[in-house]
Amino acid sequence: MPKVTAVNNEILYYRFDVDGDNFTSAGEASVQTKRILRRVGFPPEAIKRVSIAMYEGEINMVIHASGGVAELYIEEDRVVIVLTDHGPGIENVELAMQEGYSTAPDNIRSLGFGAGMGLPNMKRYTDGMEIETKVGEGTKITMTVNV
Amino acid sequence: MKMSEIASILDCRVLCCEDHMNSDVFSACGSDMMSDVLAYVKNQAVLLTGLVNTQVIRTAEMMDMVCVVFVRNKMPTEDILRVAEESGIVVMTTKHRMYEACGMLYASGLNRAEAGHAEGDGRE
């Protein structure tokens, strides 16, 4: 279960650990996020965009970074997702943002992922995306979806 | 088309969430690449796939899909069915191959939805 903290009266905060050793459990944070946002009563189209972006991010953290942490800030008119990992970092962000470019190993493609659509998808489904990354240290991705 | 009709056209075994079989669906897509489903699918309700793992169900749930059909007699594990059950996603398996299964549904009037990127393009 996610850890829940009320940051203040207007922001709901959830923190999920993304297990890097378990491909089967990848996506659990996104499933829970989807349910939380439904309870909050956001429009389905916004919920779908948040869940897909977060799901792609979770899969990325499992494939590339041995897991990480997904944080969710729910505000009145927007949702902010912060994904932090201590993986290898992204060497060339511009290249990684190109559709079809992937550094995922072949065994990941046999699981249905690694087509080089993850980061472009995350950008496409969100209203804002920032990538902070350092090779050898990790990556932090902040995404915003306006409701 | 009702999900029960899909099951009948494809001669499916229904493995999960049989109580939703009366619901209507209007479109479907076939893919083994979940990355592509997440990128290109738009409002399709049924996913036909030859890929068998938990992420197929998760992908379907993220895309608000309501039914997964495994082709070529592929059988999901108990774990996969448990995830589908929790998400309320109907799971079926058919002996037909992907190309045949898609063709049979298409010929019976189940269309693809509009092609192109999902919400990202234009956000209609």
C-alpha cells in the first residue's frame, strides 16, 4: 500500500515503492493511482493520461533502473507525478525522446515492451515533463497533468 | 457487439469475469507489443494478443479496455487471472491465430476505432 500524507489541506500526497526485481508487479502503483483518482472524482480522460504516463514510467524504472520511487501529488486542478531512480541515468535525452529509440535488452521486447515508445508516450500524455538525469547517478522525471 | 458474441464467433473459453459478458463493445485491436498499445490505441475495448503476462492485463486496464482475448490457445496463469479479476477485465482464450481471430471479428462488424495516436494528438 502507498504511504499517504496530507501535505496541506489542498494537496494529497502518495508515495509508492517500485520494485525493480519483479516485472510481474510493475504497474501496481499506476493501478492504485487510477483507483485513487477515480475516488477523487477526476474526469476519466485525465485519469487515463495520468495512469498511462505513470505506467510507462514504472515500466522504465523496472527495465532500466532496478526500480525506484513514484510520488503522486493530487491538487485541485492538476496531478504531479515524480519518478525518482538511482539507475544508470540517460546518456542522451534527446535521443531517448525519439520514438523507436530504445536501449532495452531483447528479453524486454519479448515481454511486450522496449519499443522505444516509453518516454515519448509520457510526454504525449502529459501537459509538462521535465527530465533531470546524471549518468551513473540516476534520473528524476516530473510530469504534470492538468485536470 | 456483446462480449458474449465475441466469445461465440471465436469459439472462446471464458476464463474470468463472465458476469460482464453482456456488455457492449464497439472496437478492438490486435498486438503483441504493449508499448504500441499504449502509444496508438484509442478507445478500443478489446485487446487480442499472443503475449501472455501480467502486463497485458495492466496495459488493458490503463487503456480502459474491458476484454483481453489470448489467441492460439494460450493460457494465462492463475496470477494473470487474479489481476484480471481484480480489475474486472474479461479474459478469454481462442484456438484461432491472431490474423484469423482479428479477421473474423472485423468481418462480423467489430471495427477498429480511429487510427492514430491516442489523446496526445489534438486531445479531442
